[in-house]
Amino acid sequence: MKYHKIYDATGSLVLGIFLTILGAIIVVFKSDLYIKTVNIIVSCILVIGIVQFVHYFFRKEKKKDAFIKSMTNLIFALILSLIPSIPLAMLSLTFAMYMLSNFAIKFICFFVFRNNDSKESIKSLLMALLYLIISLPLLFAPIKNLEITLIIIGTYFIMLGIYIILEQIMTLIPKEKKRKLKRRIRVTIPVIIEAIIPYTLLKEINNILNEEDKKQVLTPINKANEKPDMEVYVHVSNRGFNRFGHVDLCYKGKIIAYGNYDDESYHFFNMMGDGVVFDTTSKEKYIDFCIEHSKKTLFGFGIKLTDKQKVNIEKYIDKLYSNLVEWDPPYLRDYLLDKNIKKEDYTDYASCLYKKTKANFYKFNSGKFKTFFVLGTNCCFLADSIIGKSGIDLLKINGLITPGTYYEFLNREFFKKNSIVISKTVYNKDTRKTKRKINHK
């Protein structure tokens, strides 16, 4: 199994054309096509259930699991056949719930931004109202509004297909001209799918048994043979919320990250708290800390910048820091009062990170980053505000950016010819062990 796959522009072009045609078919035929598709699926489930039951009946060794599977499929197909309104309403209800979840996220973001006196609050409120307006009719009259659901889904496929086609055309533009392009709206796969991309890749790496394949997976790639000016890290772990990842970056040897690192400020099911920025020049120690303390794997993407892009990024970082005030993690706060405290008594993330890297921590005086919200003003929100000054076009159509979004986008950019993403490196316990052996020798 190979992890580093060659970027196939032809395959993406075919996918774009297919999605565009599929979207057009859905918009034109709407419920007629959907009903026929549902009937075919129900028939397939029924046939599978019958085959499984017959296979179970004639087997000498009766397995309980095989019987349960066959009966589940048969009962499910029977219910859908006897009550056709269920599959007809299912699509609209599912889409309505997805829209409502987006409404809830944007509505919370509105309150966060309003409390922080941010101009983003109006935009979040308008987006929240849009999601609510779309979801309510689908929720209370799903069958009646099935046609509307299918038009929306078909239009989405058309937009996604056209975007993919245009993306391939963009690869033909010379690098110098492309760098001058402004950020544009991106149409991508749903956030819920993008969110699990890093974790899926981590599982793929962990499941590799062949040492030769693993070596290929973990070998750094630099397609331009140049040193990148910035490296963006997408973190992922198999533990809890770390499955959904984290994003930070390294510019001019300094790691810059944003998150809710003040445990004492946690609220709203630990999803909100004070927004904290930390920086450290101890890049190697920081990567080791992420791998050893948090049991993470980091995917690093190197970006080559022009002088103008560097100036834009540096101006933004200076502006960002002008709104920060120093904050001491619990260990440092207590150590400054009493030099005899025990290090091991402080196990919160910020204290552990300080003990390992001597990182500097800051909080915001005001603005949109003052409050951290895992589904809104998250690590990606701040990282993207910095990276965006390089011209990376990662402004999503729904405004929600996840670590999975970043991985998917940077990985695709890396495998393009005319891209400023020039390197890709996997950092985990295996690569760090190899590095230590080389350094030791």
C-alpha cells in the first residue's frame, strides 16, 4: 500500500465532469430519479437479506451473527417497502439536521464575536439565519420539500464539479502569475467528512506492515529541492478530540499556535475558553513534545514564499502581536512566587509545554480571537489568517475550516506542478527515532 500517490490531474478532471453531469441530472429529474434510486437500493437490500438467510439455513455450522445480519436486512427492506414515506423523508431530514448544526455553530460564533466586539458577528448572524431558513421547511415538511432538497444537492454537485474542473485549469497557469491571484471561495466536500481525513490517514499509516512501504511513507519529499519559507503542521492522534486534528505553523524558525490552553477558562462542555497564542523557537523540542506527550503524528507542508508574501505575513503577525498580552501557564505563575514547587505537580498542557520548550504564552486584549470556540474561532481560524497573507486560497464557502480541510487542500496543492507548496514531511515516533540514530552517529 502506497501513501504518497501521484497527483492525477486527468482523474480529477473526469471527477469534476462526472459531478457536474450528476448534479445536472439530479436538478432536472429530481424526485422521480430519487424514488427510482431508493427502490433499487431497497430491492438490493432485500436480495442480500434473502441470500444471507438461505446461506445461513443451508450451512452446517449455524452462526448467530449471520442470522442477525440476514434478518436485519430483511426487516429493514420490509419496513422501507411498507412505509415508503420513510426513505422519501430521510434525505430531507438528514439535510435539515446538517443545516441546523451549521446554524447552531454560526449562531454561537455570532455571540462569541459580538462579545469580543468583532466585525465578524454580523456575517455569522446572516449565515446562521440562512441555514435556519433553509432547514425549517425541510424539517417540518420533508416529503413536501424533497424537490427543494434535491435541487440544493444537485446545485452543490454542479458547483463542486465546476470548481474541480477550474482547479485543473489553474494548474496550467505559471507559478509567478498564480502567486498574484487573490483568495477565492472554495467549494469542498462536507465539513463532517473533511474533519476525519487526518485520522483516516493516521490509521492508514499505522496499518502498514511492510517495512519497505512504511519507509516510503515516512520519507520526506521536497519536489523543488528548495528550503521552504514556512511549514504548516496538521496534527492528528488516535486519542479523543485529537482525532480531528490541530493546525499550527512555523515561520522563520518560530512555531506559532492558537488554542484554548488555559484549563481554568474552559466552559460550554470544554468547547470554549480564552484564546491563547503561544510561540517557541525550539522547533525540534516542540515536535518531540507533540509526539511524546500528546502521542501525535504531524503532517508538515512546506510553502515557498515571494518577498512580497513574506512582507505581508510579517506585517500581519506584528499586527496580531500588538493585540496580545503575556499570560503565564500555572507552573510558571507559581514558580515565580515559589522556586521550591514541584514540576511534576503541574500536568496541564500549557505547563507541560512550557517545561519542555520554554514557550511564550499570550492572550488577546480584544477582537475575534479573544474567545476560542472549537467549531468556529479555532486553531485553523488563526493559522489561516496568517497563511492567507501568502495568497493560499482557503476561504471556504461555508466559512468553516477544519484541520482535515487544511490537510486535503495542502496535499492536493503539493502534488500540483505550479504550486507554492513544495515539501511534505511526516513526523512521528518512527521518524524521530531514525533522526536520533543519525544524530548519534
